[in-house]
Amino acid sequence: MSKLTADAVRKIAGQLDEGQVIEILKTGASEEQLVEAFEWLYADDALSKSRHHAPDSRIALLRDILNRQETAIDEER
């Protein structure tokens, strides 16, 4: 598993505020786990159903952190 860096977080997840980047890094997640969390959040239902399992706790936490960014953007619109 690849160690997650701030640059990798931005490359995978796009524009996040600095606090979210730090929060993601503090989870100790790998790049692969962040990618999976991103896929859980933004992939279509077919992908989620094909996994046949819920995300593990770290991936769920990452998904929730990413989802807060999406929620904030929606509220600004």
C-alpha cells in the first residue's frame, strides 16, 4: 500500500480545504483506501452493488470526510 501524502490526496480527491487534507492524512489511510472511498462516494449504484460488502471503517471514515466537502459545495449553490 502506498503511503498517502497531501499531494496524493489532492490528486485523488481534487480541491479540498487544508483541514480536510490534514484530517484525511491523520486517518493513516493508504492511497488505495482513499481511491476506494472516493469510488464509494461517487461511483454509480452498480459499482456499489457489485462490491457485495460495506466499506471497512477507515474507508467509511474517508468517504464521510469527502462527503462533507460535497455537502458544503451543494449548500453554497
